[in-house]
Amino acid sequence: MSTSATISFIGAGNMASAIIGGMLANGFEAGNIWVSAPDDQHLQSVRKQFGVSVTTDNRYCAQQGDLVVLAVKPQVMASVCRDIAPVAQNTRPLMVSIAAGLTAETLDQWLGGGLPLVRVMPNTPSLVGQGAAGLYANSQVSEPQKDLVASIFNSIGSALWVEEESLLHAVTALSGSGPAYFFLMLEALESAATDAGIAPETARQLAIQTMAGAAEMAAKSEHDPAQLKRNVMSPGGTTEQAITTFETGGLRDLVKQAYQAAYRRSEEMAEELGKNQ
């Protein structure tokens, strides 16, 4: 498979649109992309924005694809999969799910069994081309198929494979929920700076740029985060005082507890979804 493969999206929400936009910006052709959804008015907006083909018929959309992206909510995934199963069993496309919680085995059963299937855990920064996605492939997926999926999700950020499906819970707790952790830090920094007298909008912009700059440095540096942190600190200086306050306040343990709570909830949600459909 390559960028010339036909890609069908079942579902036309924000994440599907973000993926399509990234694909088009990275060499995929609009003429090779199909999208289906129940709302024709919304579909026409998608068609106008991206120049892709659209239909309200999920089966017809699935039939067009060498790769079919399941981009619907987990709560309706069972009915969607069972509806397109006869087509999928006939054409044998590569199936890609971006729904949290639903296991590859469960999805494959709903689709009739024996299909190559990749689960992807994307995150909301994908909407601005800065996503971080964890990917897991079942045993039916070939290396060229894995390369195609990686190229799609690298077009909206970074795509990294995990060898065991259970690790997607760890991905969910890290990059899936992670943007909210950093938004909380932004919120706290803005509040502290505002209390010190800086105008709220100025505090927000300084905090955002500081976070963006730190992330860029971490991405490009040969040093690990611990060394980068030390590079900012001077003995007896302001940064050392702040870091000491974080450390003595138990920030590391609190982050670990929060991460573990998200991990456990991801496991619970997967179990609940499997039982309820």
C-alpha cells in the first residue's frame, strides 16, 4: 500500500477531518479519499473543504477503501461494524479504529473475523497537526500496511507502535489524556502570574510560549529532561527555588498517581464498552 491507496472514513467528525487535512498536506490525493456520515449537509461541507468523495451509505463507503478508518463514537461502533461486515468480508480491507477502549478482538468479531486491524489512540493536538498517536496492529496486518497507517498518522504529528495491545491503556494515560495535564499547568501558571500583577492575557501568552519553547527544546536536544532542567537552574537562583518547592510538595508522586488513575479508568472503560455492546 502507498499514498495511492484508497482510504475510506466511516465518520466525519473533528478527528476524521484533522486526519484528512494532514493527509492532503502530505501527498495523499483527495480523489482517493471517501467519507461517510448520516448528515448529508455536514458531508457536503467536508466535500467542499477537502475535495473528497462523500456518501451517507457506510457500506458503499467501506466498499471503496483499501483501508477503512472507523472514526465513529465507541457507543455506536458495534452497529456500524455489523452493518459493514458483509462488505468488509468480501473486500478484505485494512481496518483502522480510532475509538478508545474497544479491543482489536472485539472489533474483528463485529466485522466478521479474520481481518487485518490496527487500533490507534490519537490525541486532541492532532487537530492542529501536533498529535501523538499510539498504534497497535493485530497479526493479520502486513508491514506495508503498517507503513501506510504510520504515514497517515505521522501526517498529523507523531505515530509510535506498541507491541502489546494492553499498552494502549498506558498510551491513553500519557498522550491521550496528557494534553489536559499541560493545560492544567498553563492554567495554574497563568493564575499565579496574574496574582503577581501581570495582566491575564500577557500571563497566558508568556506561559503558552514558555511551554511551547520547552517542548521544542526537549524534542531537538540531545539531553534528557533531567539535564535540560539542570541547565535552567543556577545554584541558589529562582529556578532552583521553584523546583525545590515542586519536589518537596510531592509533584512527582502526584503525577504518578494521576497517571495511574487515568490508566485504571482506561481499563475500566474498555471492560464496560465490551459488556455493553
